[in-house]
Amino acid sequence: MKLQHKAWLLVVATISILTTASVLVSQHSISRSFEDLERRQFQEESERARRLLSQQLEGLTATIMDYAYWTDTVEFTQGSRPEFFAENFGTDNMKYLGITNVLVLDALGLPLAGAELTAEPALNPISETMSQMLRSLAVSVLSDKTSNTVLRTYRRIDGELYLVSIAAVRSQFKPGTAPM
């Protein structure tokens, strides 16, 4: 083989090796850059979602605490205002407040009234699964004799994420009294 052919073969081989190495290094570098970008984007979006859920839970808690301290609610739990539940937890009001389930318990943790807002929108009786979950969470709230405990949490039931807030019903004029 002539020296000129060997030189050309060496040049072509060198260019091929350098090109291949360049492609591999840049592909690895680009892949790592995209992975870093995806990771940062994921962290940013998950933090936004966490903040949004936290804000919604705080808003729900404020609404629940308002209802819990109303005189009408206290009277309902004592049996003197049977129309309270229907007046305050109809489809329009629950939809407006963004509440899908509501359960009112007595001081012993037994259900007084409950409703579940469906997609139609219509009201159905609260499901047994939801009722059991809420009643189990309410134990800590009902056991606080000062009625200061307020529960804020998230629960997943059947693949659905629920924001849950539980406050003790008590008279606004008698702070520090046992839950009603």
C-alpha cells in the first residue's frame, strides 16, 4: 500500500474516531443537561402543587371553623334546628365552597348528618368508607375537652385525594368548652 493511501486511511480513521467520540460525549452531556432540567422543573412544579394544596386546606379549615362556631351549628348539634343542615349544605352552597363531603358528628362521634356532593351536582348520603375515615380522624378533635384541636390533613380514598379539615362544634360565646 502506498504511503499516500496509508496517510489518507490514517486521516479518515482519526476523523471517524474523533467524530464518534464527540457525538458520544455531546450526547451524554446533553442527556445529563435534560435530566437536570427535568429534575428542576419537577421540583418547581411539585412545590407549586404543595403550596396550592396547603392554601386550599387552610381555606377549607377557615370555612369549617366558621361553621363549627356558629350558634346555628351549636343549636343543630343540640337538636333544636333540624333545618340547619339542609339550609347550609345544599348542592349550590357545597359547590360554591368546594366541599364534596360533610359530616356532622355528636360529642360521642356518632353521625348526626352527612352529605356527599356528586358530579351531577346532586347530594347523596355520605359513603360508609368516607364516614368511617372521618369518624376515626375526629377522635383526636372530640377527645380535646377544650375544643382547641383542629385537624388538617390529606387522605387518599379509592385513588382520590381529599383535603380533610375537622373542627369541634362549640359555642363562640363559651370558648374552651367541651365539643358539642
